Amino acid sequence: MVVRSEIVHCYEELASSVSLMLELARDKDWGRLPELEARCSAIVDRLKVIEPIGTLEAVEVERVLYLLDRIRAEQTEVSELIKPQLDELISRMGYLSQQKNLGRAYGLTH
């Protein structure tokens, strides 16, 4: 049987991970984001297993709802900070691909 607090604990861990992702994104420290994203994914997978068989008391439901609001807000900000970086990366990849294709077309090597 699932201990009720495990569900709340998972949401607290998820909120903590998203907060750290936000801090790293604000600092433009992109290197640790994939590791944290994997951690968040693992926590969500665990929640999918334990939530259907667990029940929460009213105070725990309040805590989870608060954490969900925080997670959503911080995840939105992370996404807004990451999007320009992804757009730039896609642009650079397109440029490199174009250069490679031009090199092939004209027999040039890089």
C-alpha cells in the first residue's frame, strides 16, 4: 500500500526540480537541464503508478494543488527562457546544413 505522503513527496520533488531548472535557465546554464528533465520524467512516471492507488487528505490535496500551480508557473517560465535558445540552435543547424549542401554541390570540402 502507498503511504499517502509519498504522493505529496513526489510533487515536492517535482517542484524542487522545476525550480532548479528555472534557476539554471535564468543563469543560461543549459548543461544540467537534460538531467533534471529526466528526473522530472521519472517522478511523473512514479506518480502515474502511485496516484491511482493512493488517497489524499484535504490538507494534502491543498498542498498538491499549491505545488501544481507553482510547477506550472515555473515550467512556463523555463519554456519561455529555453525557446529562444532552441530557435537559435535550429537556425544554426539549418545554416550548417545549407553550407554542407552547398559544399557538396560545388565539390568543396570543409
